[in-house]
Amino acid sequence: MKVTNFAISESIKTPAQMQPCTPELLNAALDSQQVINACHEIAERLAEVKKGTLTREAFEAAKSQIKADNLPVVCFHASFSDGYRHNQSAVPSGLSIYDVDHLTYDPRAYYMNKVAGRESELGISFAHVSPSGEGIRLVFEMPKGMSLAEAQGWMAKQLDDDTYDGSVKDMARCSFVVCRDYVLYYDEEELFKEREVDVPENPVTIVTKDNAFSAPILPAATTYEDNFEGIRYPQIVSVMEDLLGGVPAQGARNNFIFSMACHMRYVCNDDPQWVAQVLPRYGEDEQKFMSTVRSACNRPQTKTMPSLVTRTLNTARKLQQAAESAKANGIHASQPPKMPRRLTKFMQLITKNVPEHLKPAVAMGVFPSLGVHCTGVKFRYNDNALVEPTFMNVLVAEMSSGKSCVNDPINAIMADIKERDAQSRKLLKEYKEQYDACPSTEQKPERPQGMVIQWVKTDMTSAAFVQRMADAGGKFLYSRMDEIGLLNQLKTNGKGNNVTEIIRVAYDCGEYGQERVGVQSVCEDIEVRWNWNASTTPGKCRSFFRDSMLDGTLSRITFSTIWTDDDRMPVYGNYDEKYKQQVQSFVKQLYDAKGLIVCKKANALAAAMIEESRQYSTLADDDAYHELFKRACHSAFKRGMVLYILNGRKWTREIEEFVRWSYYYDMWCKMWIFGEKMRSAMERDRAAVLPGRRNLMELLPETFSLDDLNTIRRAQGMKGDGSALLRKWVSRGYCTYDAQSQLCTKSAQFRIKHSERK
């Protein structure tokens, strides 16, 4: 059928006044002074959040109220035969909306990077920044034969985007109108043209946790909040599901829905429609679902909130904060997190001579040389272990990007050690000359004591490495390599290259040494204290560490990068004698530090980051992230302690902000460089130790549900949802699917083949 109309209303509060939208009505709404004022007011509130003068919870509440009171709404999905915005009377328009929310950068940048120039290809006729100022909305023509959910998935695939709002699957879902300044693209003729609408008559919908939050088929008589005290309802529901034993199997759904509704009423104003809006259907029939919810809300209510609801809110709040913190700091963002503007005096000094885009590389790259200046200094980490300032940093960036920017700051820090090394090298040279000049062994001089050389080259044998470490007498050695491959010059045994082994030993100041029978051979047992810097390109970095994905090497190293779109030549400041003296005045504090140094605030910050990361790794279900975050927190803690010493042993907000940033920055770099390779390595590793998987269909009863399949999958160690697998089984005729009961039955074809195999 041909359809031209979608619907518009003056307010979300008037669902019974939906009328066909025309170009005149939409243009008038876009240019309305009331709409302009509302959008500007929301933008001002958002600016206050970014300045720290308004909480996120207060912003969300104010935003919801401003939108509800001032903005018209458009339902691009459909028009309504009775003028009432509900699914029963919806006439599909052939259009769908695609939302991307909660972007941590300018939504216009998202549009320019992913959409601009592809509007015709993607069927987009209207696009705008969302009223919140933190997202975008695309209005596009649905590919023929697709449902709303399928069209959403199609657009997500075209944009290579897995963060879209997956709940926009309801015909009655409406969008708030924005001012014309927020419009990114508008093809009026395309938007309002007649189009053939081809909607599947009986689409197969398998209810999963991902699509269970579709809006209920109810008249939207009231505007409900999407959060309780700032905690989003999907997060609350997810936690409560876990506390009640997990999503139920078929046969227990009704009791589970009743229990969920009895608890959710305390955070939904005891309103059955509000509860129904936030609860998944769990595959239950709509009429039966609503009857159960109303029964729950009609029960006598206690005056105090039940303990399970309190626990749910506390846990949901922590999980949401952890996820928001990780997202705000850009772990999986397209760019590394921005370095804090406010820095300690030392960090201001050490980064002042490089352009803005090089400051993060310098800030992260100087810690190995700073740690070298700490002799006999120990910190007590949160696990009660004593640790030392061991740092190893790899700067990973493209060719000719300015990786040498770290050299001059490191030279300024290492100036005193380089001067003392020169004296020791002179003594060593004189000793070698005297030793070679003596004709007999008896006359050869004794090797002098105190020849400490800390800045060493990597081109040395295991004996030389052990000798240098023994001469250092507990001090750190330091190396700097302009290319990561130079690490291979360090031979740690006579059989070949095991440099990653010595890296792992060095991080923990572990024992190392060698035993030889020769009189002149080096026989020492030492603790490895070796900090180093290296640089390379992304491809070479992945190649160098390709065999070290799962042995703990990567988690011990800190990674940094150079990220910029500016291809102009960087202009550096002067690294003169005055600058070196200023740097050395700070470094002296590291020399003066001795013994155990404690800072409770540093440990408290480490504990918070560990918990946030633990929660996030659970939410993200990312094994690679989980493998890397623990030692990344450990290294960030040590950076904080070094800055604490450099700051006169005063913990400040600048130190805390830097430590947090450095952790998320390090994690971003690691996930960017190694994330996919680590995940692949982990999959191969698990496949090597797990037996072959059984035929899952054999483990299921004759009639089964998606929940039954997911239970079997989890028992077999498989992750994710089985919806795609179930659809494949149905399409291949292994089983049949009943949309009304949402149950599958094994087909005769499968039973025959199965019996033949037996």
C-alpha cells in the first residue's frame, strides 16, 4: 500500500491529538521560538554538567521536564487512524528512526564521520542532533520486507555501530522536535513522498533480553521518567533479575513477573502502567502480563522500601557509575581520553615545551626515567604487597608523527645519572686497559668497586646485564630504544631470545642471575630493576608482541600514542640549562625518598578504580579487558605515588585526576592495539583445552524455548544469546517455531537424521 503520512502532535502529553504531519506543520515546529528556547535551555544545563556545577541526575530530570513541557513530538513510524498514539491504530509510514545517544563527543562529528555524503545510499531524509545535545537521530526509509527492529539492525550494520538505541522498535514511539539549528540534513521532498510500505505480515519475533524493552501496547496517557533517582530503569531491572535468580524458564514466568512487579512498584510510584513500561515481557502474552502487573500493584504496600529493592538500587547505581565512568573516559571511544587540563607543577614543567597533542605521550613516557631515581623506595599496594616504581613504556604511533618528543624531557630527567655514568665508564675503560696490559694473571688488577652505570644499551649479553645489575647495588638500570625491535638485542640466555621473560621479571623486581664454572665468568644472583622506553608503529608493535598475548607481558607494560589530525610541523620549546636545573630540582626529591612511603588516598583511589574496572569488565563481558585492567591499575597507582613524592608528599586533586586519566589512557591504547588479537588468542586457547561441543539440539527436549536453549549454551561454556542460532535452525528446517506460544518443536527431518546417526 502507498502511504504518505506520519504523525505530529503539539506535546507528548496529548497522545490523543496526533494528526498527519505536513511540511508546513514540521517547518513551523522547527522554527518555533518555544522550541528554540527549550533547546537552548537544555544546552545551558548540559554546559553546567560539563563545568561540574550541575549533577548528571539533576540534568536528566530537568531535561525530561523541559522536553515534556515545551517540545512537540513526531511519530515518524506511523500515522494513527483514530488520532490516538498507540499500536492498535498505527498505520506504518515506511520510515524508521535510528537513535545514537550519550555520545562523549560532538554529535555533529559522529554525523560527519559516519553519515555525511551517504544520505541517499542509506535512505536518510531527515537528521538532527537530539534535544539533549548528546546524540543524533536519523530518519530513514525502511528496506522492503523489514520490521522496525530489523531496519534498526540494518542501519547499525551500515554504520558499523553497536551502541545504538535498540529499544526503538515500537510503532507508537515518538521523537521530540528540535530547533532548526540542530538539523543536520533535511530533504523535504524525500521525507514527505508517497512510498510503498511492505511490512512483514507475521514476523517471527524471538523475545530476548535485548529486545524485551519494547514499549508496551498501551495508550500513553502519562509521561513517565526513564530513571529513578538518576538510575536508568533497564539497569534496575537487570540487577533485580539477577537478585531474583535470573530470567525464568517457561512455566515460571508468571510468578517471576509478579515478583518483579511487586518490587518495581516501589520505584514506579505504584503505577501499573509505569511498571509495565519498564518491565520486559519475558515472552508472556500481553493481556496476561498486564493482568499480573495490576495484581501485583493492587497488593497492600509496606511503608518502607523492601531490602531487596534497596540492594537493587545500590548495586544498579554502582554498575551504572562504573559504566559511565568507563564510557566518559573513552576506553572504547574512537580517540584516546583527553589529558586533564589541571596538572601538578612537575607535569606542567615536563610537558610545557611540546604541542598539545604530544603532551600525553611525554606525560606517560617520563615515568621509567623517574622511577630510575628511586633507590630503596617501596609502596604498599592494596593487596598488601610491597612494590617498587617499575615502569616500562612503549610509545606507539605512525611514522613521522613525532615519537622523539619524549627524548628531550627524558634527557633532562636523566642528566644527573648520565653525568655519573660518564665517570663510571671512564673508570671501566681504564680498568680494561690495565687488565689487558698485564701479561700474567697474577698481576691483573682487581675489578674496582662503585662502577655504577645505570643508563645501559640493550645490545649486551646476559652476563653483561647481570654484571651491570650487580654493580648498581639495588639501583635501577635504564634503557631507551627508538625502535621496539632493539629489545631483541638483549640476550637473556645462550639459546635465543627470551626478552619478554626478563620484562615480566623486571616488573616484579624478581630474582635473576647466572652460574658459570669459569674463574672470570660472571656468577651473580640479582633482583632485576630495569626501566625502559621504546617506540614503534602500530603494526610493528603487534608483530613484536604477537606471541605474548596471554603470558602477562602486555599487562605489565604501559602504552601511549600520538593522536592528532594536525599535519603541521610541531614546534618545540627550549630545553636549555635552566630547564634542566628546574627538572633536577624536582628529581632531587626522588633521590631523597627512602624506605616505605604510604599515601592512603592513593590506595583509596586504586581501590575505587579496581572496583569500577571489575564492574565494567563484567558489564562489557570482555575477557581481554579483564586480563589487562588489574596491572594497569597497579601501574597507575605507582605513577600516583611518584607524583606524590614529586609534589612534596602532598596528595592533590591534580594527582588524582592524572592517575585516573593515565589508567584509562593506558587501557585505551592497549585495547586499541591488542584488543582484537587478545580476544582471538583467548578463543584459540579455550578451544585448545575444551572438548568438542555437542549437538545442542540433542540436549534439548522435543519442545523447547529460547530460554531453554540459552541455559544449555551457558552449560556448554558459550556466551551470548542464542536467538540467531534459533533462527538458523528454523530456516534450515531443524525445528518449527510457534509465534503465539514462542516455543520450538524438533522437526521430523531432524529426528530422522538424528536416529540415523545413532
